[in-house]
Amino acid sequence: MKKMSMVKRRPIDNALSFFNTCFFTGYIPFAPGTFASILAAVLIYFFPGIFTSIYFTGLCIIFGTATINGERYEGKDPGHIVIDEFAGMCVAMVGHKASLTNVIIGFALFRIFDILKPFPVKHVERLPGGYGVMADDVLAGVFSNILILAWTRFS
């Protein structure tokens, strides 16, 4: 019988978990990614100057990728890590007016692309570590952003 050993948590692990789980929403037992996206949508609606900023979104993607790579986990995309959904929702809304309608449409489109994972969203998910975890949600956000742009320009 193989003896299992516990990995000792470092002090930084708690900070990484707090960030990567979006204030622990990743520990909600059902649909944690959806709850992280809802959290992002609410913050985008109430604080659009921050959360629809290309600078904030870029930092969220970079820091999210780095912290996911720094956190210890098993498997490809652990369910409790939801910073990728938060960042993807921010990508979906970058450059758009954060009206209630736009935020709801952005949320719905982002979740559709994130769940269905059409090509190439599914393909980039295969990247190693935090790169794949973040890339599929960022790309789902880009697709959502483009559709919101088309909707707002042509409606």
C-alpha cells in the first residue's frame, strides 16, 4: 500500500486560494463558475470604470495565470479555481457600456461560449497549467465581446 503524504500549505497558498476562488465563490458546491461570472457581472455593473478597463482585465488575466500556475492542484481545471470565469466575464465587457442590458447579454453569451466551448475555445483549453485554464475563458470572453460589439453597433 502506497503511503499518501500531505503537502504542507505555504502562507502564500491562502492568498492564492482567496484570489483564485474569487473570494471563495469557487467553493460553492454547485456551478461555482457561474457564481464567479455573476460576481463579475455585478461588479462590472456597479463599478464599470474599473472592471471594464482593458488595464484591469489584462492584469487580472496575467495575475490569474501566474497564480493558477503557482497554486498546487491536481488535474487540468479544478472546479474551485474560478478566477478564469471572472476574468473571462471582464474580457466580454471590455470597452462596452455597462448598461443592465449589455451586462446581461454579456453574461449570457460568455456562459454559452464557456460551457459549449466551440472551436477554438476547446482547443486552447489543452494548453498546460494555468495557461489552458485561463485561455479558454479569455477566448470565450473575446467571442462574447465581438458579438456584443456587433449587437450594439447594428441594433
